[in-house]
Amino acid sequence: MKQALSVAPDTALILSGGGARAAYQVGVLLAIAHLLPQHAVNPFPIICGTSAGAINAAAMAAGAGEFRKAVFMLARMWQGLHPESIYRGSLPWLAGAAGHWLSALLLGGLGKYNPRAFLDNEPLRAFLSARMDFSQIQQNINNGALRAVSISALGYTSGQSVSFFQAADELKDWARAKRIGVRTELNLSHLMASSAIPLIFPAEHIHREYFGDGSVRQIAPLSPAIHLGAKRVLVIGVAPQSDEVPARQRSNSYPTLAQVTGQLMNSIFLDSLDTDLERMTRINRTLSHIPESIREQSGLELRPIEVLMISPSQPLERLTLGFSRDFSLGMRFLLGGLGAFRRQGSVVASYLLFSGAYLRELIRLGYRDAMAKESELCVFLAANSKPSSVE
């Protein structure tokens, strides 16, 4: 008879977006699998993912019945990736795409088939289709290994941030300003939509609308987990967290296109999470001064949320500088022309470098950073838990 961990149903895992950077999340999950007992159940009954984090979230939800096995399978999937697994980036293909864009511009958009994005992510569709078993999600909800999983995407017509969720029957849809939660049966289209970085990858049609990357206009990344009943949240970010204001540097050279694009991508993938975490800290601090009895009498629906954040100990773009040759010749030509292989422009490369060697570096860093917070993680995982017998 062995002892396993039974976790309260209000513990959530939030996996943010970030393209190739999402491999960092896998390293953190490996550390958690290491810290838990061998036969521990899924420690995160609520799982929320956005963009590339949605792929990790779906994989963990499908494997929730065997948490450790699901983490190891996810790690193997990321370690075996190469850029051609995600998008077409050969020199002939990019030359054809450039010609398509040029002809559309010269014809004023009068062509029958105008370009939809700079890169084609059909290889990603084939890759995920061969590896994702979405039927397991409902089975895990039915057997209690999972309470809810949410994947967020942006509706290009409505402008709404939509959290598509599959969950236990008692959890309901929600609607807030520019963000809604919609119950559905998750499938491959939701992953393709959530990870479709604007302009870089084409949008995905779901029901009556085209959807793109869920990080865009997601003003409250913690919100889906809270609406699904979370009271305790582990957030795995893909950028360093610091309370210090960075020193302003003098620059005499004009920023490269890659540097400008990198800042735009950071604003999409990183800023909303930082803002929402700051907002949650203020709310928790305010609620700590209001007795629970008074909150109930006044009908105040806010509740304190315990948040643990794990984020990289160093900027992930610095790790790309040694792996530029892992891009195809076409992508090296394109990104090099944008300045993405210079230190100030490497942010773009860090989102698109789906190279096994680079991804393994991110996984190792995630593991080290999580183990550096071993005591905090153990307290978080042990809270509101009790041992249960496993044969």
C-alpha cells in the first residue's frame, strides 16, 4: 500500500504564452513531478493555458490521470522538436511567400487568395494531431482527476478574449468586459487558434468566427482560473520577474525591425500577466484588512487568491545567441535581415526557435529555477492535501 497526494479541487495551474519559450514551463513541471510522491495524483485540478501554453495545458489535461507520465511525455515531445515541426520556413517556401505578399501589394489586394500570414503552421497541426488525444480530457473529468481545463483565444471579429473550457457540470459560462468563458468540447482547432501569433501564423475558424493568439487582449490572464473556482494558483511565466525599475540605457543607433517587433511581442505575451499579478497582490492586501464576516454581509464577491509565481532567472532571449544556425537557411536569411541575431533583437528568435537543443536549455533552466524554490513549492503542493491509499 502506497501513499499518494489528494489535492483540493481549487488548485490551478496557469501556463502563459510565449512560442518556443513555453518549453521553460516543461522544466518547471518536471521539477514538480520530482518533488511529488511517485504515485501522486494530478496536483492541478484546474489547468489554464494560452498560446503555446495552451498546448502544454491540453497535454497535461489529457494526461491528468497519470501526472508524472504526462509530464515526461510532454518533455519528450518538446525535446524532439525542430522548427520544421511547427512551420514551413525553407528558402524556396519563403521566396514563394514573399512573392505572394508582393503581388498582393502591387495589385492592391485584388487577388482572389491574398496572404494571411508570414508563416504556414500546418506542420504544427499535423504534429499535434498525431500526439493529442482529446477524448482523455472528458474521461479525466468524469473520474475526478481533472475539474476543468481552459484554452484562451482572441476573436478577430468580436475583439473578445474567449476562454474555451471543458469542465465539471456545475461550472458555468461567464461574461465580463471584452472577455467571456464558453463551455465546449476542446479539440485541435482551439490549440491552433490559441497559438496563432498575429501576422506570423494564420487565424483558425471556430464556429462562426476566426480566432488568433489568446495572449492578445487578454487583460486578465488569472481570470479564467478564478472563474473556474481556483483559490490557489501556480503561475509559470516565460520572462524574469523583478520589482526593480531597469536602468535606462543610452542608445545612438536606430532600433532594428527585430528589436521593435520583439517589444511588440513582449507586450502581447508578458505585460498582461505582470499587470494582473500586480492587481491580484493589491486585492489580496486589501481583502486581508476586511474580516470575512463583513465581506459576506456586504455581498463582496472578491476572495483572496494564493498565488505562487515561477519565472526564468535570466532573460530567455540570451540563450538563443548560440543556436541561430538551428534555423533553416530561409529563416536565417529572414531573421538575420531583421536583426534578430543581434543581442538587442534576439527576442523575436526566442519565440520562434523551436530547436531541440535550445528547448532543452529552456527545460533545464525551468527545472533549476523551480528547484531553487523547492521549499515554497512543497508548501504550495502540500497545502489542503491529505494522503490517500493507492494499491
